[in-house]
Amino acid sequence: MTLLPAPSTKRLGLVIDLDICVGCHACAVNCKEWNTGGYGAPLGDVDAYGVKPEGAWLNRIHTFEVSPKDSPAQIVHFPKSCLHCQDAPCVTVCPTGASYKRSEDGIVLVDEDRCIGCGLCSWACPYGAREMDPVEKVMKKCTLCIDRIYNDNLAEIDRVPACVRTCPAHARHYGDLGDPNSDVSKMVAERGGFDLMPEAGTRPVNKYLPPRAKTSPNTPPKQSEQTESLEATGFLGWLDKALEKLG
Amino acid sequence: MSQTGQETGQEIGPGRGTGEHREQERGLDASPKVSDRVARTTCYMCACRCGINVHLRDGKVRYIEGNRDHPINRGVLCAKGSAGIMQHYSPARLRKPLLRTGERGSGQFREIEWEEALTLATEWLGEVRMRDPKKLAFFTGRDQSQSLTSWWAQQYGTPNYAAHGGFCSVNMAAAGVYTFGGAFWEFGAADWERTKLFLIFGVAEDHDSNPIKLGLSRLKERGVKTIAVNPVRTGYNAVADEWVGVTPGTDGLFVLSIVHELLKSGKVDLDYLIRYTNAPWLVIDDEGAADHGLFARDKDGKPLVAERGGDKVVAYDKKGVKPALKGRFKLADGPDGGREGVPVFELLARRYLDASLAPEETEKTTGVPADQTRRIAAEIAETAFEKEIVVDQPWTDMKGERHDKMIGRPVSFHAMRGISAHSNGFQTCRAIHLLQILIGSIDTPGGFRFEPPYPRPVGLQPKPHLGPNLPGEPLQGPHLGFPEGPEDLLLEEDGVTPVRIDKAFSWDAPLSAHGLMHMVISNAHARDPYGVDVLFLYMANMAWNSSMNTAGVMKMLSDRDEDGEYVIPKIIYSDAYDSEMVSYADLVLPDTTYLERFDCISLLDRPIGEPDVLADAIRWPVLEPDRDVRGFQSVLLDLGARMGFPGMVKEDGSPRYKDYADYIIHHERKPGRGPLAGWRGKDGDKTGRGEPNEDQLERYIEHGGFFEIELPENTRYYRHANRDWQEWAVEHGVQDSIVENVFQLYLEPLRKFQLSAEGKVQPAAPESHREQIIRCFEPLPDWYAPFEGEAIDEGDFPFHALTQRPAAMYHSWGSQNAWLRQIYGTNPLFVPGAVCDSAGLKDGDWAWVISPHGRIRVPVKRTDAVNPKTMWTWNAIGKRSGAWALKPGAPEASKGFLLNHLINELLPPKGDGMRWSNSDPVTGQAAWFDLRVRIEKAEAPDELSLPQFPPQENPLPKPPENVTWGKEWTR
């Protein structure tokens, strides 16, 4: 068992906008290429060119089809990575102290030196956000790109998670969700950002923004005068008047 | 012990409990070194050409990210671009030139030295050049160096050159250029900052990958409505506010029904139409005459208009003229004396007000409910005319009239493959442009905007050129261009036989501005119009996903004639990877990856301009090749010099260019104008025009691999008619002279072809083609049913089958990529729920999909987010076993599949003895999306997709079991 620290005031995390995610996988692949050469063991891929390629990913895009009653079926893309929960069951379940939550910013990390690869944390995570590295057999998870956000070797503007920097649709945002005045907190407040599976009691830091209400496709705009025939009172009649106005 | 800090409250403080570990205790380095250096170059994981920062460490690629300064992607990068590392280090990369040792298709080769390879290629190519140059067919696939490859082919003297546009999206390019001097594709963009309604037709992932995502995101931020028209509701269509699940191939009818509604309610921009289009031009009405339906012209050839309120007929560009848009006018002057002309606009109004285009009527074919069509038309009208944008920016039009404002109609459009890949795609694309123009939204604030160097109307485009077909004689101009009538076709003296092997610019496909690469192998095999001696291909996977009728094409490539010789005697192929096409080549010239060579994304070719900037770019070797491969462009220049091409050797016969980089710097297509526009002139201080600059490539490299220049504010809209723009463009070498660009609602070249099909003018179309030309070449945008649907019995093949390109894959390149193949390693056929129910299919079942041409066995997945008559799959995931260095049993080959096996490059025989290409009859665009099918449940105890092919051998070492990229940099 590992203890969680006292709740931090600073809670770094992601806000993911489901309204605009087109399911392009840019975030997932850019995450993989940054992190395979970054924090901890590389993100290995076994049978990489074979029958059943399987690698460790810190972020995956899930695709669902939903069929609302009153509108056509639609596809929803749902990117999912560690949500850096305030009450992170993956931390408390860890027998070695490898899985931990940072007191200073709330990021949940795995100290791979202490990880024995038992997999309890991934069982405990209700979101399936942790993956055992298939080569190194240590637990991998989103680090919120801790080696980017505090990295003095990167330009300040680039000190954001790789997924946020790369997202072509700007569907991903990073910031301090513990600060009610931060851009991300305001975004969550304005857009009705929600917790994933609140019933799990994990109090995730990451938030999702729901799809916006579609701009009322069923409200007919103001109808213009209709022209029914080509006679003098019809389209060509209208044309004369319109051209007169034009001068 | 309590489980969480929350529950234990203050007892758990910093430094207490096993849950708390300071960074230093954990040995966490939150500020590690990232790379030794960052090389900024251009991506090539798809056709989008984004700027990338390649982080290099210990001589290897550590990380690739988007370049924030780059005009295309502004810092973001897609999945493909981010997976560039795995592409560069792919085990499918070729290592040395290869000479075939086994049968074609077997994949048996021996590695040879470059000198042997180049000597052999020179021998094969040189012999043909001195004997009968047309017997070389040189076609390139995903080629981003067409200004070089085309020039090389001109120097060789063969008429048989094109890139792959004919099976890609020529309909978009041709319809756009002919209609308004621009095109969707990558040559224009919605005004993302100002538009108030956006319609996107037939787009999954495509050209402009990142710009469209950035743009859609901006629309969402601004609360702008997006309407997506696509039978399949994935990707962009999934996030759109409204989805129109149109029946494939009927988009044109849907658009014309909107036009019908707009005309009915008088919602058209008459001022815009009068100023910028041929709406007022008079069309000769003289049934039976040889010029019936052509524009009435004065003795200088200028089209005529009638002055409103009178009967005077004057040149369209007479200053101050107020032209009539309706009526019949006596054509008193010139050769038309005594006859009558009618303004285009009246013909147009009569045509589109026809009751057959009422939404209730079109619904029967498009599947789009009449109410929805009518409402969308009203939304377009309301946005265009009630939400007008006025920008206080003075500008000058082509007549010299000064305007103090720019008026915008903020409805924008984008369209791509779903529109173009039909046999009616040219007309459908024209219909969309008609709609844009009627509401006055092209290159106006909030509308669709040109990306410089566009607009480039037909007047700024070349005509197709032929060579003298004499040994050693170059062509006098480019192969590809834009014919303006039958007189511009490339025909033998009989006026019928095509000159080109792909039959481009013949009666089969008169406006085939990008050639018909998809017909080359089929025609060469049939020796129709003749056989070829050498087939030379670059980056084109014609033995697999880039061909229709894949199995047939594989056979054609390996068929032998009665003498036991291959029907296509010699095949030279260049690619960086062991693709399916490699196994059919006799000689393989291995290319580098995109990180190892110079490339030039040129204004002479397909530039990277954005609406407010003129830009071009390079790639440069950020890594040296670790194997014996050479950039194809340098190899071409070497071959050209060995054969003594006039442009490629000096007076003493020695090579003029050391390599491609040397060419990029020193080549001048015209004095002062070369491949790159930036940093020209001896001191690098000239833009567009200027003598070569020895340091030009260094300047590009310093500036992130690209050059850009911002357009002055007064040249950012109305560029079709903006004198300020035209003058700027001439000054900056974008064009040679000021050229008029009147939007062609009524396209006279089409009417000329109809006249030749009516037998009224010479050259007259052959009898066999007349009916088709008369029907499909309507000079006003039109809709006709796709050909394949017409040729079959609807009851036998009730469904449509399509591919969609996944955002994380691009053609066949992606499957060798260890990361991307984990995302799309197989491609089920997505089948509408109701179809599944009636065929007894559920997820995981297998089905036969049967077309008039063939049958395939595929895995099935149910979906309802699709047009109910349409099934679809992801594009080009399926692979031939053994290709791309994938191991036996890889799912791409065992379960993946291509729809290509169901599609023939020829239409079903009509009993007339002719071979009719499965293409748009106007442009020759391959009609991939016309495919019609039925579906039946299949047993598949072996869980294999069918057809399967014997595995190709490959000349490469076994790929590794595992990948742990970056291990040396992790702790």
C-alpha cells in the first residue's frame, strides 16, 4: 500500500474537447515518439512487424458509435490517458511505493526503479489508463510529459505535453485545474467540463468537454420570397427589379 | 492504514508516509537533454508538406514535432508526421540497386552496384530514345518534384509522361481551373477567420490534412456551423454540426437542387456575377450552325454582352457597360450578323429552375430529404446575404475601377475525393463552383480563398505538348495542360488515334490535365494504341493499391507474348521501400527517405502557399543515408547527363548538374526564374526573379526549410479581378503577365467538344464517342448518373462501396510503420445495420462482396453512421504477403483487403468492341467511387481475406522482433 500525499493546490492536467476531436491519433503517436526516448523505459513494441504487433502507449483514441433517438448515428472519438486522479487507486494499491502522486503538482508517476511489474495498479485503475511495457515489463503511464513541462532545454512555449503541442484540432489543453482562474479551469466552467466516471470516486484531475449543442439544424432560417415561374412576375421579373436596384 | 490521503486528512503531510517522495529521492530528471541539434525541414509522410523540427541525438532521430513558424501547420503535426521516425528506420527500406533474377512478381533479386544499375538503365532508356522515344512510358506516383520529372521527360522526348493525378483528384483541379482559375485540393482554403457557414463535401483525410483540422477547430471556437456532405460519417464528418449522408455519386444533383432553390428565391449576387463572371456573355442561338452555343464575339474575338435596356451589343469589357442578364439580342456586328444571342445567365436560370431539380425530385436520387436540401439552401442564402462582411480595404479591379471596400459573402466550401472519384466528378465539382460563384463567395471575405500562386486560370496554364517523336529531340513544352477545344487534342493524323499511351487528351478524355496513369499498364499490355519498350515508374504502387483491377494488373505486368518475352519488356522502378511494385521491376533504383535528400516544393510545381502568403520549401538531408541509396531526382539528372539530354549537359558533354541540390540552385526555367523563389540574386536579396544564388539552400535551411512572403493587404481578396494582386504577382515572378480571369459559369470548351460530337466542326469526334460527349460535356454544370451504376442491374448490385482514407495512414506507406500499423493493421468492411440484418451478418462475420468485375471475401463490422446504401472500408491497409518487410501472417495480408479487386479499369463491355475506360469522360479521372456491389455471408474457417497471392520474396534482412526506439536515451 502506498499513501497519497495531502491534496495539492496545484493540479496539473489536461482538458480534452470531445466537440472537436476528429480521431486522427496525432496525440497518441506524438506522445509515443516523445516518451519512447524520454521518461523511464522506452515504450516497447513486440512483434512489431509480425502477426500481432503490440506496444505500450500512454494515450489511445477510442472510437464509439452512438445512435441518438432523434438524429442519425454518429461516431465519437474519445482520447484516453491517465487522468491524474486526486484519489488515485493506482497509487494506494502499489505494494512498493513505485506508483506515486506528486505533492507539488498532483502528477501521478511510476518510479520504474521500484516497479516490480505486478500490475496491481492497472487492475485498480478504473479507466484502463496504465499499460505494462511488453518488453521491459514495467508499468507505463502518462507522465503529463513531466520531462517537457519543467524542461529548461525547451523553449518556454514548448513546455507543454507533447499531445497538447501537436493536436491539429486544438482539442487538448494543459494547465492547472487547481487554479479556478486558469484558462483550463475557465474552459471547464464555461463548457460544462465533466469527470470521467465520477462514480468511481477517483476525482480525476483531467476533464472532458462535451460536444457543443449543434447549431440548430432544424430551425429553418427566414424564408425569402419564392418565385414560382419564369413569367414576368417570376424569376426574370424579379431580375429586372433587382438589376434596377443595382443601378 | 487508510487508503487515501483524502481520508487521512492532515496526517499525511509532505515528507511523511510512503506515498510521498521528493523528486530528488526518486532520481527524476525533469529537465533532460532533448537533442544535440534541431534540423528544420519538410515532412513527407503525406502530401500536406508541413514544416517539421527534427530533433537529432547521437546521429539519430530523437523526436519530430511541427514547426511553429511554418505557414502550413503552424506547429501542429498529425499522426503520420509524428510516426516519421518509424518510417525512416523501417525494415522495408531498400539497401542497394536490385536486378531481377526470378520471374516478375517473385521478388527475387540480386543487389548490384550503382554503376551497373545506371549503365543498364542508360542502355535501356538510351536505346529507346534513339529509336522511338514514345516507347518509354515514364509515370510518377507520389512525386513532389513534377517540375523536374516533367522536364526530364520533355528532354527525353517521349509524349508519355504524367504523375498520378489521373487516379487521384484531377477532377477537382481541372473543374476548378477551368471554372475559376483555382481549385480546392491544396490550392485554396476556406476563410477560417471570417466564414460564417462551412460546407465540406467528400473529404476524409486528404490533402491539406493539418490546415483543415486547424481550420475546423477555429470554426468550432468561433461557433460557426459546419455541414458535412459525405456518405460516411467519420473524421471531419463526425464533428460537423450537420451531416448530409448523400448517396455516392449524387452530390452534384444535391448541389444543383440548392442552386434551384437559390434562383427561385432570387438569392444570387448579381453585382458579382456581372463584374466577375461570364453570366452576361451572349451565347449564339442558331440551332444547327457550327457555332451554336459558342459565345458571340466581336472581330477581335472578344465576347459580347448586350447593354441593358437597349439592343446594343458591345464587348464585355467595355468600360461602364451595364450588361443585360436576360433577353434575346440581335448580333448585328461581325460574323454573327443577323443572328441572336442570349445571355449565359438566362440559359442558366432556365436550366436550374427546371422542376426536375426541385428538392422533392432530387431526393429520390440523392437520398437527401427535400426539407433538408431546402433548409440548407436557405441557410446558405441567409448567411451570404444577411450576414454580409464588409472589410474596409481599398483595392483596384482589372478595369481600373477603385473600390473602397471588400464585400464578403461568408459561406465557404471545401471538396475533394468523394466528389472527384466518380465518372461525373468534373461536372459535380463544377456544380459546387457554380454555387460558390452564384452567391459571390470566391475569394471574398468569409468565402473560399485562393492560395498563391493561384489564381491561375486557363490563360496562365500551358496547353498539352507533343514532341516531334524524333530520336533525341526534346518536346517544346510540358506534356500536360489545359485544352480549350478539339484542336488542342493530341491525336495522330487520322484525328482519332491517341498519341499518348494513356490516351490522355484524346476523345476518351479530352481535358485530362493530369494524364491517366491508371490506364498505362492496361493500354501497354493491350498494345492499344501501341506497346511500350520501357515502363519507368517512380513511387507508384501500381502492382497493388494504386491500380484498379489489381490482380489483372499484376498479370499484365508478368504476361509474356508469343515469343516468350514480357509484353511490357522492361520495367525500371524507383522507391525507397520494398513495396508490391518492386517485385515486378527488372531494375530497382533505391531512393532515400525524406530525411536524407534535397527536395524542392516549388512554385513551378505544387507550392505550399496559404491565402495570405506566397511560399515554397525544401527538404534537405538532415541525416546521411546509412546505406547505398540515392535520391531519385539526383539519379534522374545523372541518367539525363549520361544520355546527353541538351538541358543536362554542358557544351563539352559533361553533366551540367552535380546533383539535385545543384539543379535547384542553378536551373533556370526562364531567365531569373528557377525552382525556388526565395533568396534569389547574387546576394540573395531578390524574390521570385533573380539570378541564381550560390547560398540559396543555406538560406532556406537557416529559415526552417521554407520561404514565405506576406501579401499586401490589398491583394488578399478578389484576386481573380484584382489588379493590385496581378501587378504584385508579376513583380514577384508568380506569373509573366497580367491575365484576365473571368469565371466561366458557361464553359465554352465543353460546347466546342459537343459541336465536334454533333459533327459540326473539325476535327469531328468519332462516331463511337459522340453520344457520350454530347451527354457529358454540357457547358453549364450538369449531373448525370455515374457510369457503373448505369451499366448494371440495380437489383444485382444494390449497394455502393467506398474507401475512406484514415487520418493516421497514407496510402500504402503506413503499413510498414511499427506504430501506425498498431492503429490500422486491418480494415473491416463497415456495413449498414439494415444490410447486416437482411444478410444475416454480425460483427466478426465474413462476407463475399461481389461486383460486376469480381468478388472478395472480407471481415465485416456493423455501422449505422453511414448512408444506408453504402458500405466502406479504410483505404490501402491490405497488403500482399511478403511486401513491406512484414512477416508471414501479418494481418495486413491475411485479413486486410483492397476494394481494388472489385473495380475494373475498363467499364463492362458495351458490345461495341471498344475498351471504355472506367473514368470520367471529360478528364479521365479514375472512377473509383462508382463501384457497385452486393454482399453475401461467407464461411471463412481459415479467417483469410480473399483473394490471397503467393508471397513475394524480399531482398532484405529479417525485420526485428521488437522495437524499443530511444532506449539509449532513457535510463
